[in-house]
Amino acid sequence: MSKPILVFDSGIGGLTILDEIRLALPNENYIYLFDNARLPYGELGEQELISGSVSLITDFVKNESVSMVIIACNTASTLILPSLRAALNIPVVGVVPAIKPAALLSKKKHIGLLATPGTIKRTYTHELIEQFAGECKVDLYASSELVLLAEQKAAGHPVTQQQLARILSPIYQSELDTLVLGCTHFPILRQEMQEYLGDKISLLDSGKAVAARVVTLKLKAQQKLVQAEWDKDETNEGLEQEGDCSRTELAYFTSQSIEKGLKKTLAKFGFSKTSRVE
């Protein structure tokens, strides 16, 4: 059995990405690592986010044998991918806002991007808009509170329409027809958001695109493995198999503890065992 795939986020938002990857690769093993002690990432300074995240992930990978790292966080992906790829010798996949498909989908050519303050201000995000949505009017909306509301829902506490209205009312009053959910936390609130915004606005996220990229990388890895097996057979050496990895579904967090409601949510996603990163 292959080494597990590590999915990383600041909180539980990355579970929305994991869900899509699991649909595409149901037989893989997964480990979930979330840096909830520093949540929300959208409020952190760039260097603080980069140094803390890269250190956490690289140290974790040194102790846990994994085949791939998924950065299931838009804010982190806009900053840490180059440093992380330089530090690791395994594939690293990031998440980017679904600007391109939103621009193609929009009939009015008027789209919105709802993301954390960090993602909204990144040069990388504005380059995406210039490259793929040059013919569209693009409205930008920043919210860290929505991240905390998603965490609140995951911990078993209700999220009210009044709470959402404080954040989403400018979007509701706009003329856009397509809204990009530029934070992996936001799809957790998709149902509540759609109820508030109504059918006039389509909601898009990056989950399926990330899953497709992961599948491509896994196929490439399998092709290399098959080629290595052929090469070994030709020299009669046989192929050294990867170490046996029994099915692992573990979630790690960085805070001192997590709520029982959050543990229940993690268990629904298959992570019945949780542990604090030491």
C-alpha cells in the first residue's frame, strides 16, 4: 500500500479539498494536519506565515513518511509553495482561487472573489485576475470572520443568517452572477451562503481542480514505479516494495486541544484519531 497523502490547512477548511480528492482516489491513505493554533492565516504577516508553515510541514514530513503534500489553503498557497518545494523531495500541490472557470461561467462577465484579507492582497491573486478575467468586472471581498464561522459550524455550533448577512450583504446587493470561494473554509458554509444569496449567484471553489492535479501526479508516480519494475526485472534484481502502510486516517492539530464537536466533524471525514503535534 502506498504512503499516505498529507493534506494541510490552517483549520478544517482543507477537509473540503480532501473530500474531492477522496472521490477521485478513494483507495489512498490520508493524513490531515491543521495549524489551528495560528488560525486565521489571513491575519498573519507574510514572513510569519511562511516561516511557521514551512517549518511545521517540513518537520512533520521528516517524522511521517508521506507521498505528497497538499496545501489546502489559498492564503498559504500564495506564499509558501516555492520554499516548501525547495525543502521537500516529494510533490507539493497548492490551491488557487477558481478565477478562470468563474470568468468562463459568468454570463454577465461580472464575478466576485470572496477570500481572506491575505489572499485578496497577494500579487499572485491579482495576476490570476489579469490573466484569466481580463474581460470581466471583478469585485473583491475580504473576510476572516467567515473562516471563524466555518470553524464554528464544524465544532457543532449553529451559524445564523444574521451572522452571514453582516459579511455577505455587499455581495447580495451587487450585480455579479458568479462568486469564487477563495478560501477552503468557505464551502463548509456553502448551503447557508447559497440560501442567503439565492439562485442569482453561482458559487465556485477549487476542489475538483486540485483533485484532478493530484490524480495526474499519482498516475505519473505509478508510471515511474512500473518503469522501475521493468528495469529491475531486466537485471533480475526484483523491485523493492514500499514499506507496508496499513490504512491510516489520522488528524493532527497544533492548538492545546480541540472541541468535541470538531472531533466529531473530523470523524465524519474518516479521522477518528486525533493528536496534537508536539
